[in-house]
Amino acid sequence: MKSLTTFEETLLIAVYLIGENAYSVIIHQKILQMTGNDIVLGSLYNGLDQLSKKRYLKKKKSEPVSEKGGKSKMYYSVSTEGINALEETRRLRNSLWNEMPDVFYKES
Amino acid sequence: MESKKIKLPFPAFKLLKLFSYYNNEFDIVADSTDLYDITFKNAGKLKANLWLFRQVLLSMIHYFKFRIYWSIIMFRNYLKIAMRNIGRNKSYSFINITGLCLGIASCLLILAYVNFEFSFDKYHRNANRIYRFAASGTQYGDEYSVAGIPALASEYLSNNIPEIENITRFAKPRFDTYRYKDRQYRENGMLYADNSVFEIFDFKLIEGDPGKALEAPYTIVLTAETAVKYFGREDPVGKKIRCRESFDLTVTGIIKKVPVNSHLQFDGLISMETVKKVFMHRYESPNHFEFYTYLLMKEGYNIKTLESKLTGFFNEQFGDFLNPLGRKLGVLMQPLTSIHLRSNLLYDTPGNVNILYIYGLLTGAVFILLIASVNYVNLSTVRLSRRAKEIGMRKVLGAFKEQIAVQFFGESVFSVFIAFILSIVLVIIAFPHLQQLSGYNLNISFLKDPMLLFESFLILLFISFAASWYPSFFISGFKPVNTLKGVLAKGKRRSIVRNSLVVFQFLISISLIIVTLGVFNQIDFLKTKGFGFDKELLLYAPVYTDDMGFGSEKVDKWVSSIKGELHALTGVSNASFSVNIPGEFYYTLPFVPEGLPLEKSFKAIRYDVEDNFLNTLGINIISGRGFLKEFKNDRDHSFIINETAAKLCGWENPVGKKLKGEDGAQTWTVVGVAEDFNARSLHDEMDPIVFSNFPHFHYIVIRIKPENINNTLTQIKNVWDRFEPAHPFEYMFMDEKIDNLYNSEVKLERIVRVFTLLAVIISCLGIFGFISYITEQRTKEIGIRKTFGASAFNIVNIFVKNLAVWVIIANILAFPIGYYITNRWLENFAYRINVGWKIFILSGLTAFMLAMLTVVFQTVRAAAANPVDSLRDE
């Protein structure tokens, strides 16, 4: 399994943390709150799209909402594969950091 | 969020919708509204707007990056396909591009030449304010216009007409010899000029003072080339040149070589004051219309009012002198820049070109370009049909009709561009040959002519659109279902379009062949027809007896003594003198048969000739007698007239009848009638001619024997040098002179021939490509026919028949067109050939044979192929 990019990781974690009701604007806000990055909507969509294609995210369409002009919202939730991927990434990251000597901390 | 509904600012909303790739699935506009809302509440309006602005900007950047990226990808694909197609169909591409390249190149060459013709005299700073003052008028009912006016006129003009800022005059000296130490040359390129020439025209002095270089009498300004000829490395300024061994000219300046595109060409300028010293009678005479007068107008002039004003002045000044001679005068103001192409007056500056000739060339160029484009359209339409599958595939994969059209349009433009680049290479190679064809020393470079570059750009645009439009739209309209099945809409209409294009090409080619043959035959006819006398072994040279005094004893003595010496030479069979020679223009005078009223007068050319002039030319006296030395009365009282003149007089037996001039001052007796001969050229009918024995001679005419011509010529020259040391012996042969009368026709023929050749080549290339396409399409048919026993001949026959019909149609259409054009041209000649069936048969056959040869050449290969190969894959 390929490890996730940082952006993908962030997205997955954000969706996971929001739990239900995770749709684009909320996700955007969550990421802003977590990382302080005001990401562009386009890249958010792109990321969500990619992750859905990799089956790390599950999509669900809501009923048409009036505030969106009769369009339905797209809700996301993290799939089992997504969770596995997150874990794998974390494991990899930890093992990487474990190799780093302690001196690193002292010198920096 | 629900409580307050905030809308996005209008343009942002629009822009986001326009540029957002994800709008369909994710609805970026709605999301943005929400986010805008949140930011608005948290951070205020300014922050929210800033945020929104950033979003819009980013989405736009992204959008364009995306578009450009994919266009590049597609463009690379298109380019690759285009290159592959050119590479795959090498022979097609070659034919297609060659045809177009030839067309464009010849068009560019012609444009280069035409541009040059139009550039004449435009380089002068004051070009649009300079006019030439020419005289128009009538004399004895003849209308004529003369390029020059009397010298004195301009002195009056500068004093009395306030609109004129400056005036300069030019006049042409005779052929004269000029000598510095032992270097003696004959100069034909000298002009007399006023000093103001340097103020009006942009002829730049390299050395000398432009303010007074030509002020004093006996001064001369030479071009650098001429100066080097005489003085070598010496400094010419201040040196003296001896003119015709009688007076010295001091060199006061050196002038730059006159640009080729100047209608005034000279090797040196002699001050006008010199004319006053040397030829006072020429200068003062109101009868010498030989001073080219150029006026520089003040700003804000009105040429129309000036013209009428000057007409009044002209008649007032010269009326007393001219009216009794039956002359009326008008004024012709010729803008400097129009002289070269639009002026064709009497005694005009040499080298002027008729603008119709230029227009003719341009028409030819356009036709060549048209044929080439038609060719291109035809071939590429045919070629694109083979790519039906590709188009079907593209359409199935989601290409729009417009995209296909754009793709093929671009591909076509690409080929056109290659052809264009090649044609420019061709033009650069062929440029030196243009000089031969045009007769100019064109020292212009193709790349340095901005006008030409602009025009070639226009041609590129025109051809790109004209040649690419039809094929690309034709092809993009295919239905994918059909094309994928490999079935093309082979409608009758399409083949009619293609065939009529073939007809059109051949129509032009055949018409051109007819015209070429017509012109060629006519020139041949002109050269063999002759003038009614033996033009071989006849030479003539100018003589200068007028300088000895008009009709004086001295002339008689000189004439008889040089004639005696010449007759003593073994190589000379006859020698005589005349005021005029055939092929030279000479003015006509009115004559009235005695007893008839003045209105019955007719105009005839008057030849003042020495006794045996008619003998020398070989013109027989039909009745009566020739001039004889013994009859002293002949000089003032006798005429010989030619047959045409006799007919005009209405006399059965003219000998002994009397003729009067229109002024009625003198009565002459007709003593003989001579055979007719052409006095001008075969453009004109036989002219009535009246010969008199008056000693007023401009030419010596010598008939020599065919043996030892070089030796005879040296002997004649030796005799001449003894009798006329001041002037060189400048002989020419009469046959050359007469052939030279048709120089412009010969030049025309050369150009028409080149055009025809190009048109025929391009048309044949077209047929070649066309037929090879058809044979390829019908490979299977050919294979099946062969298996069923058709011979190669049968198969070739099918194609030949198919195309023969169209070429024959083209022939039938071309005959009247070619006939009309050729006949219109032939109307210039009084003596002309008939455009007979021979020309039509010949041109039709030529075109037909060439077309059929092409067809046969191409189909024989297909017909000879083994049917196994073509049917194998079924």
C-alpha cells in the first residue's frame, strides 16, 4: 500500500474528526482550524476526488437542500481502507522518526 | 447561516461559475457562498472580499493553465499527425506543395517587379509637389502631346505664376563625343539642366557646390562612374572635358549614380547656360518643344486652376507664332510620380512603361495563384477523403465538428506555410533572372522590401484561407457512422465540384497557350513580313548637315563629295541621304491636290531625300521618273508620291499633276509614283508619303554588298572620319532597327510564355495527383476487372475516357476566351495574322496530350499491377 501524502493525511484526519455532516465547507473550516492553512476550494475538491477514487473516502449524496438552490450536498466519511492507510502512514512515519538520532533534537 | 442570506458580489459569482472546473460535481459557487458567509461573520467584509477575490483569481489561473496545457497536448498531436500524413503520402505532398510553391513564387516575383515599377520617382523629398509641364495640342487636325516645351516658357513662368516655387529644365544633347586627354567616348546619357535641379530633385552631389555647380556656361557635373571613365584616379573637379572637339566643359561637381527607379536617367548634367552659348537658336525658338520642364509647386497649390491659367498664358505667348501653322496648344501637368507608368508622349523620356502592361502582369499573377490554389483545394480534398476513418474515430471519441475543422484547417495552413517558405527560397534564387526578364538592373533585395514582405504576408493569409477553407469544412461534415464503415458520401455533387475545378485549370491553361501561340505567330509574321523593301545589308547613320546651314551650298558639296568617295568603295553598292528612315517617327504635313478646296487636304509624311534614296532602299518607281541631278528644278518644284498618296489624291495618272501645301504658298509637280513601303511599323497601315529633293538630311543610308562586310565597314568609317571628324560614325543595320520595333512584343511573348508554362505545369500536377487518387481508390475494381480478363489497355482507357471529357469541355470553353484576348491584342497591328483553326487545334491538342500523358503515366502502373496484390485482403 502506498503511503499518503501530507495533504491526503490531513484531509482524511479532518473528515474523520468531523464525523457525520462532513461536507466541503465544513472540511475546509476544519482544516483551517487544525493547520491554519486557508486552502483553495479547488485543491480541496481535487483531494476529495482523488481520495474517493482510491476508496479511502466514501461519498454519500444528501437530499436536495434549499440553501444550495435545490442541489444535494456531498457528504464524506472515511472508509476502512482509509483508516488502514492512515495507520500505515503513521506507522511508517514513526519508524522513520525512530531511526533519527537524539542528537537531532539537541542540535536544533 | 440560515438566518441571513448573503449573496456573493455579482461578478465574482459569474467568474467563479465560468472558470470552475469542479462546478458541476461540487457546486463551487454554493460552497463559496457559505465560506464567504463564514468569513464575513468572523473577520468582516473586507477580509471576506479579499478572500473571495483570491479565490476567483486562483480559479482563473488554474483554468487557463488547464486550457493551455491541453491545447498544447492536442496541438502536438495534430502536428504529429500532420507530419505523418505529409510523410506517408510523399508524392501527394510533393505535388501539392510544389504546385502551390510555384504559384506563390511566381506571384511574388511579379509583385517584386510591379512594386519596383510603382516605386519610380517616389524617393524624391518633394515628389508629390513636382509636376512636369507638357504640352498637348492639335496640329493640322492631329492631336498630339509633347513631353517638352520651349525653353523660354519657363522664364516667363517663374516670373508670373506665384504658385510655382521653383523650375528646372532638362534637354537632351545629340550623341556627342567627349574627350579628356586621349580618352574619348561617345555619350548618349548627357542632359542639359538648370542649376535648380539640385533644389527640386534629390540628386545628391558628392563633390561640388549644389548652389552653383551648374550656374555658369560650359560647366558639367558627372556621375561618379562617368568621371572615373574619363579621369581614372585623378580628381575630376576643375578639369576640362572637350566636347565634340569644339568647346571645353569644366567639371564642377560629382553626382551620385542616378537610382534605377528614376525616369530621368543621365550620366552627366551640362549647365543650361551652355545651350545659350552653343545652340542659341534652339534656346530661343518657340518651335523647339524639347525642354522637359519640371515645376515645384508651393504647398496648397490647386493644379486644375493652374492648368487653365497656364493654357491661357501659353497661347498668349506663342499664339502669334503657332496659330498660322494651325496649331492649338493645351497644357498637361503630369505629376512626377505618374510619368513612368502613365506618360506616353512624343519625345518622351525613354524607358517609360505602359501601366496596362503592369496590370496585365498582375492579372497573370492572380491567375497563376488561382490555378495553384484550385489545385491545392482539389488535391487536399481528395487526400482528406482517405482519412475518413481518422475523422470518424475522432468524432466518436468526442471531437466536435468545429474541432475537426480547426484541426484540418491548421494542417492545411501548415502545408501552405511550408510551400510559402519554399517559394521564398525559390524567389531568392530566381531573383537575378527577374533582371533579365524585366530588363532592369534591379538592385533590390527581396528581404529588404517592406512592401513586398507585407504583400507576401497577405498572399500567405489569402492562400491559407482560400485553399484550406473548403477541404476542412468538407471533411468535418462527415457522419462518423459512414466514415467508420469506410464509406464516404460520394455524392455526384462532390465529383462535379472537383471536375469543374479541373476544367477551370485547363480553361486558363489552354487560353494561355492560345494567347502564347497567337503572340508568337504574330511576332514571327512581323519579322518576316518586311516593310516592302529589302531591309538586309542596309545600314544607316545620323548626319549633321543641319549644322552647316539649312539647305546651303556647303551641304550640297559635302553630300556629293562623301557620296562620291563611298561609291568608289568596292563593298558599297549604293549610298544616299534622307531626312527620315523607315521605323522612325516623323511628323506629317497636309497637302492639297491642285484645284481642290482646302478641306480635301490629306496628311502625308514628307521625306526630304537625296537623288538615289529610293534606289538605295530598293523601292521601284512605278510611273514617271525619279529625282535627277540634271533637273535643277527638282529641288524646289518636284514631288514623288507613293501609291497610297496617289490613291488619296484620286488620280488615275498622277504624273504631271500638281500638289499644294495647306498654306497654299507653293505648288509642286508630281514627277513620279513610287511603290508603297511601311514608313513606321507594321502596327500601322501604309502611310501616304511625299518625297522631295530638298537637301535637308538627318541620315545617311548605305547599301553594302554581302562580301567582306567587316572590311567594308572599316572603309566606310575611314571615309566618314575624313569628312566628319567631329562626330563618330554611328551606324546601325536597318534589319536590326526594324526588328527592334517589336521589342515590347518580344518581351511580352517571353513573359506570356513563362506564365503559360507555369500554368500548364501546375495543371498537370493537379491532374497527376487527382488521377493517382482515383486509381488508388479503385484498386479493387481494377483487380476484379483484370481477373475477369480486362487488359491493361482497357483499364487505362476507363480513366482516360473519364478525364478526356472534362479536358475537351475545358477546350471548348477556352477557345472563345483565347480568341477574344488574342484578337484584342492583334488589333494593335494593321498587319496581323488570323487566329486560325491551326492555333486552336495546336493548343487544344497540346493541353489534351499533356493531360492524357499524365493520366496514362499514372494509370499504367495501376493497370499493370498484379490483381493478386490488390485483392489479397478480401
